[in-house]
Amino acid sequence: MRNKKISVKNIYKSFENKVVLNNLSLDIYESESLSIIGESGSGKSILTRCIVGLLNYDNGSINFENLTNINALNDREKMNYMSKFGILFQNSALLDSLNIKENLKFASKQDSFTKILSEVGLPHSVLEKYPSELSVGMQKRVGLARAILKRPEVLILDEPTTGLDPIIARQINLLIKSLVRKKKITTITVTHDMESVYEFADYVAFLKNGIIEWYGKAKKINQSKNSSLTNFIKGIN
């Protein structure tokens, strides 16, 4: 039985009279991996910002288990709510002036990070290095380690393979797949990379013009009759 984790109901969001999310509804289920795909400007990142609590929406509601309408939370409640999420940012968002150990301490004050580094395939020696001394792929691994150090209830992956060559991108996809399955974390991935979708998504939501045009199992996506989705997958404008 699928247990509902997050329920997005009729979310509406606009900026300067431009509608970005148009009465969008979406249910996200516990321990499942959901990929949100769509063209640039379709509302993917805005939707996830609203879900995480980084951005207020104009109308509708977002419920998280027993929390009703996160827009109504006060500042302290909102901070507590946001702590339920771990985020792997598109550019890894590591602080260049701090070494890797100091970057990881933002997520956890523990002294030893050997276990988490091993889980993301990095040697202990990287702790004393600075982000600029690491490859983009290694920075992604550090960003992923930091995101899961908090033991989040929900993991947000923002374009996890952007800027990586195909070989490193596949390594990151396989790593994410392994961690998501092992830790049974509810995962929301915003991506243009269909290889990521095929590799570790359970379900897919396809956004276009602020609404969900298609939702279903990832393994059924190539059977869709939705022409917009088919064109997106094939890279046809």
C-alpha cells in the first residue's frame, strides 16, 4: 500500500501576472522516487521550492503528513518543517572558502565523516581538500553526502547530473539509485536528464505550462500517448 507523504492541492503561483503554477495538484508517496520533468520554464523548480517551504504560493495548499497548509506556518514552524528536507543543489552549493569537512559540518556537527564518504564513494582524504581541488563529479558526491547527513525525510535532487560527462553522470545516477533504495528516502528529482529518470525514478510527473500533463510509472513513460511528453523525450520542439 502506498502511503501519502506530501499532498499538493490546486497550487497557484504567479510572478508579475505570469502564471507559473496553474491550480496544480500532485501526491508524493513515502519511500518512492518521483522525477519531475518538463521544459525550462514549465514550473518544476518553483513547485519544489513551494514544497520545501522556500517560496509561498498564492492559492491552494501543501500538506505534509499531519501538517496542513505549510503556507500558514509561522517562522519557527517553517524552519522546523524545512529541516525535514535534504537538498542536492544543481551546482552542489559548496562554500569555496571552507574545506570539505567544514562544508559537511553545516549538516552535522559530528567529527567523523568516514561512513558517509564511503557511502558516496569518496576517500577520507577529501575532508581536508577545498571544493576547487575536486572534480565536478566529486563535488556532486560531497553535495549528496551533505544532503543525506541530516537524515532527511525527503531528499530533493535539483538537476543532479547537470555539467557531468555521460560516464560520470551514470555513476552519479547509480549512486543515487543505490542510496535511495538502501535508505528508503522519499525522493523528488527535478531533471532534464531522461537517463536519470530511467535509472532510479518510480513515478514521473511531466509539467507543461504550470500543470501536470502526464503522471505515471517511469517504466510506462515510453508508452504514453501524450504528444508533448513524447516530443520532450525525443528532444523535439
